[in-house]
Amino acid sequence: MRILVKSPGEKTIWLAFPTAFLFNRFTASLTANILPRFIKMGDIKLSPQQAKAMLKAVAEYRRKHGRFILVDVQASDGTKVLISI
């Protein structure tokens, strides 16, 4: 996973995380437990098994199709945020 944050007049920030670090059972468990605290999900419950299946699907897609852009945001002031997996 690569994260790019670029602002005009500022230094560009590049962060790189190993994909295996993101797609594992521990991350799936954290996602299932922490996500409802920050996102209003209503009656939707996300179990660790469902989170693991979701991360597994993203990992399989990446293996099959290669690197893809997850988030590409450009603000009116020229700030750019790019997240690719």
C-alpha cells in the first residue's frame, strides 16, 4: 500500500506499507472491532470473519489485476491525496 500526500509549497509525503501487513487475520479482527466506533453503521454488524473475507477479496483482486488506486482526491487548493494498493 502506498500513500501520497502532496501540498503546494510543502514537502511531499510518501508512506509505504507491505501488503502482507494489511491483509492478515489480525488486521481483519481490528477492522471489525474498530470500524463501528468511527463509522455509523446502523444495524449492520461486521464480524471478524466478514472483515477477513473482505480483505481476502481485495488481496485476490490485487494479485489478479496488479496495483490499483483506492483513493485519488484533489482539493481546490492543489492538495492531492493518493492511496494505492
